[in-house]
Amino acid sequence: MIAQPGNAPLDGEMESPRPALPASAGEVTNTLSHYYRGELGRMTSWRDRIDRTSNWAITVSAALLSVSLSSPTSHHGVLLFGMMLITLLLVIEARRYRFFDIYRARIRQLERSYFAEILSPGTAPRSDWAAKIAASLRKPEFLLSYRAAIRRRLRRNYCWMYLILLLAWCLKITTPKLQTEGDTQTQAHSWSYVVDNAALGPIPGWAVISIVAVLYIGILYGALLRETERGEFFHGEAHV
């Protein structure tokens, strides 16, 4: 309840004061500079989280490759487990990328529409750039869907990790020297031999191969699918 004119406000019903707004162009510039540094710090923090997830994925892939291919007694299921871990890290990184994209978009709007105009005036900036940043500050919303974020991170980094794990897995189940039996042959002598090697406990080999094939068809589709680029992807090629 807001106190009526001429009446003293009751206890606990004090009206919230409005923040002091910049009164001059210099104060506006100073405010924007501090805001830019703050948003840059938030973006850098999320960028660091993304890089840490990618580094963990690379470390996990390298470790499991070493374990699986170093000894014939190592089971090929280690590589399948690696695919599962990489998928989990991809999902985590996609979530972090969605947060990073919010702050990246604000910074790029400010750089393109304000700082670039200061350095090189004369172009026609969009008049609604400040309103867009204000709307994002009042009601932050994700600019990317989870699916789009996964596709972007898959194309940038994870498709190569999946490819390396797939090649190592194929090598493991098709090379007799890498099997526990210690066969001296250098190549698999039949398709049934490969299917038998692909078995995972009670799960038959053909089922394991089918599951891996479906997984990689989805990965290939996500890596090759080109969605309509929006937002900052219209402006330049330096993006992550």
C-alpha cells in the first residue's frame, strides 16, 4: 500500500526509493564501462567452466584409450563406458554454454552498437540495442535451446572425441592380438568373430553394435545439421 499525499506512511509500508539515475553523459559512459566489465567477468567465468568440462572430456578419453589398448586383458567395455562419460560431459557443457551465451550476447550488443560507434562513427546502429539489453536484464532468458547448444558443442569439440573412441573400439573388437585369447592373427577372420567380441556380459554382440550404431548416427546427424544462425552468429565468424 502506497501512502496517499498528505498522509504519513504506516510502519512497514515505506515506498521503495528509485535508484539514482545518471544525470549526465559522463555518468552514463562511466556506468556503461562498469557494466561492461562486470558482464565480461561473468562471461569469462562461464567460458572457463566450459573449458574445464572440455578438458575433463579430453582427459577421460585419453585415459580410457590408454587402459583399453595397452593390454589384451582390457575389456572393450571400457571404451563404451568412455562414450557414456563423454555424453554426460557433453550434456553438462551444453547447459553451461546456454548460460555463457546470455552474457556473450549482451557483451556483443554493447560492443557492436556502442563501442564500435565510438571508435568509428558514421554507420547506422540499431536504435533498439539498449532496450534489448535492458529486457534481458529485467527478465533473463536462454537464447539457445538445449538441443542447439548440444549441437554446437558437438561440432566444436566432442565429435572428434567420439570419433577417436569409435575407431579405438572398432580396433579393439576386430584385432585378435588385442583380445584375451592372444590370437596371433592380425585381422578378424569372420564377421561372427567381431560380433562375438562385441558382446557385453549377457548382452549379445549384435545388440551392442546396434546400440553403438544408433548412437553414432545421432552424433553424425547432430554434427552435420546446420541450423539457421541467429543473433551474434550473423555478425562475424569469431565465435565459440
